[in-house]
Amino acid sequence: MQNAAYWKGLRHIVLGAAALAGGAWFLGAAPGLASEAGSEGGEPLPKERRQSETGANSRRVDRAEDMIVLLHEGNRMEIEGAALALERGQAERVKNYALLLTKEHQQCDKQLMDYADQKQFDRRSFEDGKQKATDGPVERLRVRQPQNFDRAFILAMVREQGKMIDALASTMQDSRDTDLRRLLAGQLPVLEKLKKAGEAILARLPANSER
């Protein structure tokens, strides 16, 4: 799916949320990450069109928009991975899972776009994330041998869903944006369901094909 920069950016946003909200619980739970937050709480740099704005409200808007952009990119890449599984998957349960991924992520992404329109986010931000990754999970799946594809695909999806779940949960706890918390609260169970379904399939697939 996406390269390391994608999830580094996602963690960067979560760190900023924790620092702004006085989230010592988050940094305390992971001391090694505290230095990454920096003196400004690890927040993304403000976008150029909002450079004249000041205060916590402006920073929260930036973080919410960046979170939506990253989740949108995650949905897009999960759908891309599912399309590859429909083409190259071997087991019927794997292809069925790919269909489920496509359906759920399309629905989640529509909700994200509705929220973005409601908040009048700049749609150009969503186009910026479409640069082609050169070393992401989808790119690695493309070179898998057919006999190794199914397990590698499910494992990649489950891992990415776990990262997204952690990021959503942290942001829900720290964000002061009621609409954003409501949106993420609705999407979190979907990701948890997909992860649980993927883990169940993974347990039934032959081992030693995920490396």
C-alpha cells in the first residue's frame, strides 16, 4: 500500500494531538517517541493558505485535515491492494475478503469526503497523496509468486489496519473536534471488523509465505 513516509506522517499527527491536549499518557507510554514530538508538539507545519491564522483552533484544523488526507490515502491503497487480490488471489476466502475490503473502504472514504466538504477542506490536499509508492505493501505484493500471494496479502492488510486503528483511537481521545471524533468513532469498528476477519483467514492459510 503506502511507503514508510505515510505511516510516519500518521504517527506525526497523533503525536501532535497528544502533545497539544497535554497527552502525557501517550508520550509516557512510548518514551522513545517523545523526542519526535519536538518543542512544537510534533505538529505538521501549517498549510500556506492558513499561515496568517494563529492559536490552537488553527492547529486543530490543520491536524484534522491532515488526518483525513492520510485516512483517505489509506482507504485508496487498501482498495488498490484488494483489486490486486481479486486478480491474483488463489483462495476463494481471500477473494471474498478483498471484496469486503473494497466495499467497506469505499464507504469509509465517502464519509471522509463528506466530512472534508463540510469543513471546506482543500481537495488539492487529497490529490497530493497520490504519488506512486515505490516500496509499499502493494508494490511488494505485485512481485509475489502466486503460491505465496494469499498469506502475504492478508498479513499486509491486517498490519496496516492495526496501525490505522491505533491512530484513530489516539486521535479520538485527544481531538477537540466533535465532528471528527464522531466520524472516527463510526469508522473504528469497521477497521476492527476487517482486522478480525483478516486474522481469522490468516489462521487458516499455509504458513511460511509472508516473507
